[in-house]
Amino acid sequence: MLIDLKKLRRQINTSESYNSRVFRHKDNIILPYINLEIVGNKIVEIDERKGFVKFAYLVFTKVNKFTWRYSKGTRSYEKTCYFEDLYTPTGEEVVDFFAGGDSFEYQIGCEFEIQFDGFYLGIPIQIDLAQEPWYPISTKQVKANIPDNEVNLFFSRKTIPKDILGLLKCSLIDIDELNLGLEE
């Protein structure tokens, strides 16, 4: 299922979501998330006013600029990727911020700043919504409630849904992982 979010982007909350990879095809960015929060019921029919999606993808098309900021220990980092050679801005682009970062390997949080024209939510045909958060990793406070093999498979590009590939007019072979250059 692919939902146009350009006018509904405030219905998505990534602040408590888990992200481990950033995928790219030309001037398009795909951010896979576990525990993406949908606020309200304007995006999908849900019984309550709030829902956590087990596996979801945020897809940004016609990206002009992609910046990520993160801290590791006492050091802060910022990296920017420009797509000007692939996309000519029209003035209709939106700039927005999303939480993310490598929650598994590096245990850091990250902020993405993205200048884009199109914004979509991609979710598997069978949507797993819960009223309680999904946890892909165990911490001192919570126990993981998603098996490791499901988490690892989701963060590989193998599971990117066909409707996202159709939107981007590409195949899995065309999708690259964007190297965020996270420091050890």
C-alpha cells in the first residue's frame, strides 16, 4: 500500500521509531522504519486515535537536499548530500525533519532534514498496527517484541514493496544504500 503524504505529513511521528538504513534511487530516498507512529486516522482506518506501525517506509521523491545530523559521545556530525544534478528545483519543494539514525549498530540517534517534492508512506499489504510500541531491540527498560530475523530482513533492501519500486520506476537491483559515513 502506498499513500501520498505530502498534505498529511504532520500525521506521521518518527521520534520513537527505529531506523537502520537509508536507501536511494537517483533523486529518491527510502527510509525504512520500525514503530512508525500514525497520529489520527486520516491516513489509514484505525480504531483508536493513535497507532504504531510495525514495518513502514517513508519515500521521498525529487529530493534536492538530504542532510543528517547525529551525535556520538561528545562529538556531533553533519553530512549533506545534494541531488542538484538529478533534479531541478521547482520552488514547490517542502523541507521537513525526521528522526532516524542507526539504532542498532552504532546506538545513536539522528535527525534527517530533507528537501523534497513528493512524500509517500509505504506499508506492507498486511499492516501490523498496535496500540503499544514495537521494540526491535531489548534495552534495560523494554524487551524486544519483534524477532531478530524479521528485523534484519526488513532492513535489507529485499523487502522494499513492489509499489514503491513502481513509483520510483526501478527494480531492487537499482536501489543503493546511502552511506551515512557514521563514525565509530
